[in-house]
Amino acid sequence: MKPTLITNARLIDPASGRDEMGSILFDAAILDIGSRITAPNATTIDAQGACVMPGLIDLRVVVGEPGAEHKETFKSAGRAAVAGGVTTFVMAPNTTPVLDDASLIDFVLHRAPERSPARILPAAALTRGLAGETMTEMGLLKEAGAVMFSNGDTPITDSRVLRRALSYSTAFDALVAHRPEDSFLAAGGAMHEGELAARLGLPGIPAAAEFIAAERDLALAELTGARLLLDMISSARTLEPLARAKDRGVKASASVSVHHIALNEQDVDGYRTFAKLSPPLRTESDRTALADAISTGLIDVIVSGHDPRPAEEKRLPFSEAASGAAALEMLLPGALTLHHNGVAALIDVIRAMTLNPANLLGLPHGRLAMRAPADIILVDLGAPFRVSAANLKSKSKNTPFDEKLMQGRVLRTFVSGACVYENQD
């Protein structure tokens, strides 16, 4: 592979704290990084002041393949990912069939690289069929290549089952991601429970459904010593038990979706089903608290929460419409709203999408360092654009960001040194 040299770039590396102008030289791995690099035989790109940063790592992506290829495939998800600067993503286990068997993990690891320009890593199911009743063969699934364990969008209601799974995960130092939600309190809800839901006449999901479950999950993590990721939290109240658990030394971390730091329940007004999500968009005070928690590091990871839905599942009365949105291409510009609005430093925002998820999974990616894999993106932070759902690379083109003005475009994406995406706009 012929080396590539990017010059005149703003280098952003959360691992080293680097935020300075310079150059970077790479082939499959990073060869050199600094202020003055000469490489006569390299392909040279003048960044003209644009940012070079590690490729994004997304821990929460739903892919339709296998079983629901009409929603999303490895190929379409991979194309959407690299267009959004995501070089690696973790595929959720809620497929058909569920990723609860070693042969299915093997299928993903062999089929995905043939079709996707982005690196796809499988998360295995925590329970058989995601039914929350019988624990999967976690050891065999990890040996087959599962990078973490999750019960998808179906929280485990039986505390004994979750305790056993968490306890068993410690034998492999496995990361367990679990959605904190009391299924009984959330049952039948369509949006955040509050004044707006009452005015729209829609059944609500109270924030209590999340923070009550988070208290339980964190207590079980402390009891078992397991590594727990509170998956896609949405409420400011959930931050309180998370902070207390971290202070006590519990091996707890948390993720938040880009929707919940850039949007709020008002985006549902008018019965906008594209903004129907799970967990639901909550109040502006919840949104600002979650955004602040990115700045302080209390929330570790920003995810896309990519869960594409075809039009026939969204163009229904609000209570009947499916929850979910296509979000791989919205992760970076949505997260950059925190930087543009002065809520969080750029390096802290990027850390939550690169270094932190890499460290949780034990990956060498997510950093600009000598000999690190050359998963790199070139980004124009200030480039304005209006989101057009019709232009998304995802197979299902539903997003609550449709028609919104955003800033921050990916110019090029490199995976293992190869350019897999170049913006033609």
C-alpha cells in the first residue's frame, strides 16, 4: 500500500491530548505524526486546516442482516457508517435469528467484511432469543468473536437472571451493555411522560422507569464486580445513581445516543413519528444535563443508536409507529452541536466517540499514535449543511434531524489506511 500524507491539518487526538496543526503519515498503520514530515513517495493531501481525528467507534447499531435486509444490510450500514466518519461499529444482537449462537457470530465476522467498508463487530445476546429468561453460552460466544454482550432493546426484568449473567461475565472480563428500563412502568408508552404528552393525548413513559432500573442494574454490577455499560440513558435523574456508583468504584460506564444530547421532546410535537425513539426524547433540562455529563466525563460514550425503520413502520398514527431512527450519518454532526454551542470542548466530544469506546472494548483503534491502525477521518468542522433524509446512505431513511441545519462534514474516511469514502459535495 502506498503511504498517504495529510498535511496542514488540525490534529485531534484524545489519547495524547493533542490539538495542534501538523501532518500525519500512514499506510495500514500510522507511520509518523508531527509538525514536519517529508515523504516523497506518499500520496499527499492538503487538509487546508480541516481536522484529522481517529475514526469514530459506535457501540450501538442495529443492522437488519440477517433476517430483515429490507431495513438495513451490512453493505448499506457500512456505506452509511463511513459517510458519517464511523470506521468501526458494534452490531446489536437483535437480528432474525438473534445473535445468541456461536455460528451466527461467525457468520457476521465472515460475511460483514466482504460487504461493508466499515469494520463491523458483533455483540452477542445476553439471553436466549433476548427473552430475558435463559443465559446464553457467553464463553463460547466470546471465543467465537463477540466483543460485548447485550439484550438489545429488551431489558431483563428478572433480577436473578441479570445477576447470573453479570456474575458469569466476570470470568471473561466481558462488557455487558444493558438498557435500564422498568418494562412495567414503560408498558404502552409512546413518548416522555409530561405536559406535552398530556396535551397530545399520548401515553407517556416516565423518567422513573429508567432511573429505578438503573439503580438496580448498578447494584447488581457492584454485587458481582461485572463491567456494566448503562445503555443509552435519557434522563437527568439517572446521572445521580451513576455518579454514586462510580464514586464507590463500581465498574460502571454509560452511553447516550446522539438524539438525546441534540434533541428534546419538543421534536415530537406535531406527532412527528420520525422522532419516536426508545428511550423517548425527554425534556430540555434532561438534554442539557446529559450534554453536561459528556463534558465532565460522567457519561463515557456517545452512540448513534442507529435503528433504521422503513416508511411503512413510521408513517402510522404515533402510538402505532415503530420506535427508531437511522443515525449513523448523524452521529458526528449531532455530537458536534455540543462543541459549536460551547457546552463541551471538542476533544471531550471526540473522546466519547473514539478513545472511550475503544478502551471499553480493548481495541487499539480510536487514537492517533505511532503504529496504531490507520482508521482516520478528515472533517470540516464548520461546514454547514441541511439534513436531507432522502440523501442518507442508509436503506431506511428516517431521521428526526431531517431538514435541520447542521455543521460538520466528513471529507474523507480511511479504514486501515484505505480511503473508503470521499465527500463529493
